[in-house]
Amino acid sequence: MASLREIKGRISSTKNMKQITGAMQMVAASKQSRAQAKSQAYEPYMQKIQEVVASIAMGNSDASHPMMEQRPIQKTCYIVVTSDQGLAGGYNSNLVRSLRQTISERHQSTDEYSIIIIGKIGRDLLKRLNFPIEAEYTGLSDNPSFDEVKSITRQSVGMFEEESIDELYMWYNHFVNTMRQDVTETKLLPLTALAEELEESVGATPNYEYEPSENAILESLLPQYAESLIYGALLDAKAAEFAARMTAMKAASDNADDLLDELQLSYNRARQAAITQEINEIVGGAAALE
């Protein structure tokens, strides 16, 4: 049985740990609230640009653009959004597990796909698993700006236009609520493959008149369209990350409370046993003097 000093030391360290996890829970809750608000505020813009792009892509027109070109699939690229920090429960591991399963079902060798990874945790996990990483982006802010996605978009779209890849997917955790984050796959390119999906999400699109032409509009709008999807996914993933960390820290604090109850009970029992032993020794010593 542990000594009173050892149990008291464990109680003290557990209380300190509970203070840390409690503080981290509060910080994550504050960041999650801001991230969720920003994601929701950005959603109308993303829906509108999808609506305009869908009206061109699904319309009966001769408009064309390299991002709308559909060709035989020889190589696929996945943009995977993970976190730079841990202590977020299964936020990263669930995403990587689902990605591994999907890739094993779709591809026979590493020559058939590549990965653009966002976040240190995912980068380290995928490197240990020997996944082909085309590029890595780490150190994104907790409140990412639109400028931070431009380099990611430029590289991924450039790979598609140069025919280094033939399709592009985005993988991230979608925020449902503070207790649930769903692993989500979104196909970014080619755009023509998204026509049915866009029609379902956007619905009936209004008729627009384009000046100077649909091709000119597509030339400037489609890069923004790709940026909007990637940026929207990043905002969504950040809200999911903070929600997962908040839940994990709350669970850690609750576990600390349970452990403290057990340690306090052990401490009381050990103290009672020590007092009983001292009383027995006193009684025994007094009896020996008679």
C-alpha cells in the first residue's frame, strides 16, 4: 500500500493537472466559438460563388476552362487538413484512418496518388506511414486568413492544369456540433465532375448575363472558387479542431475528478490505518508496563 506522503503527492499533481486541462478547455471553447462564427459568416459567400460557377458549368454554353477539363484518371491528389497541435482526442487519428482506408480501396500503388498535407500532426503521422507527400503546410494561424490558402490553391490547381494530377480531393473534419466532427471528403477538380453535386447543393440556378463573356468570367472566377472551397474547409476544420480539443480537455478534467475521489479515499483509509496502528502501539506499550 502506498504511503501517505506518496498519495498526498499524487493528489497534488492531479490537482495541478486538472487546473491545466480546465484552462485548456476554456481556451479551446473561446477559440471554437470564434472559429464557428467565422465559418458561418463565410458560408453565404461560398454558396454564392458556387451558385454562379454552377450556372456556367451546368448551362448550355461553350464556356471552357482547364479546371473544367475531365480526363482519364491516372493520378489523384488529396489535400488533407489536420492540426498543428495534439490533445484533441481522435480529431487527427480518425481522419488519417479514414484516409488510409479510402486510399487502399482506390489505389494500387503510391504512384497513383500524392498528398498535400496541412498541419504538423498529420504530416508526422503520414510520414511514419510512408505516404507520398507532395507538399506540407504548417503553422497556420488559429484564425486563418484568405491569403494563407492562396499558395495551397496555386500549387494544387497548378498541378491539375499542368496535368501532373487528374483529380483533386479535400479531406477535413466537418464541424457538426461540439460533440461530433465528421470526416468529410470534397472533390474540388475537375469542376465538370461536380455538376450534379453542385446542382443538389445549390438547387435551381438563376440565369445570369455575363460581360464580357463566360470564358472571361471563368478565367477570373474559377481560381477564386477553388480558394473559397479550400478556405471554407479550413475554417470548418478549425471549428471542429477546437471543439474536439474542448471535449478532450473536459473529459480529462472529469477523469481527474474521478481520480481525485479515489486518491482521497485511499488517503483517508491509509491515514485511518496509520492512526489505528499508533493506538494499538500505545495500548500495547501501556499493557507491557503493567
